[in-house]
Amino acid sequence: MEDKLRAYMDHLFRDVKPTRSSVELKEEIIQNLVDKYHDMLAEGKTPEAAYNIAVASVGDTDELLSALHQDRGNPNSVTLEDIEKGRRKSALLTAIAVMMYIVRI
């Protein structure tokens, strides 16, 4: 079934140029799908139900894929680097919040 999940992602990314960023993103999503699939199996779901739940968890990928297609020369475009910077900033702020909570105790 993992091959089926990979094939699903290959289909979603079929029109995306295979850059380092797009391949890393695709692999990360595939790993998340596989993890979700195994979690569902552990909860007693059938393989087909686990597959469907994992695929549904991806949600709408149109915005993400359109960001991969956008021209880097467009100043209004959102790049993968912008998304990654946002993720890092969010992770840092979360870490600071957790640290502040722990110190408070």
C-alpha cells in the first residue's frame, strides 16, 4: 500500500518541476502519509480504509502546488523558501512558548 501512496503523490506532483525543494517537500508528505497509514492500521482500520484516511489527510494541495509553479520573478509570489521561513519562525516561537511555560513552573 505504501507504493500506492507514493503513486498518489507522484500523480499530484506530475506537473511540478523536480527541484531540490519540491522533491524534499514531496518526500516529506509521502513520509507523513505512510506514518498516518500505519497509525490507522494500528487503530484496527482495514488497509483500504487506512489508505483513504491517509490520502484525505493531505487535504487540498492546489495552493501548495501552485506555489511550486509560480515564477520566482514575481514579487507577489509565495516561494517554498518563504513557506520554510514561516515554518522555522513558527517552530521557534513554539519552542520559546514551551520554554516560557516550563520556566514558569
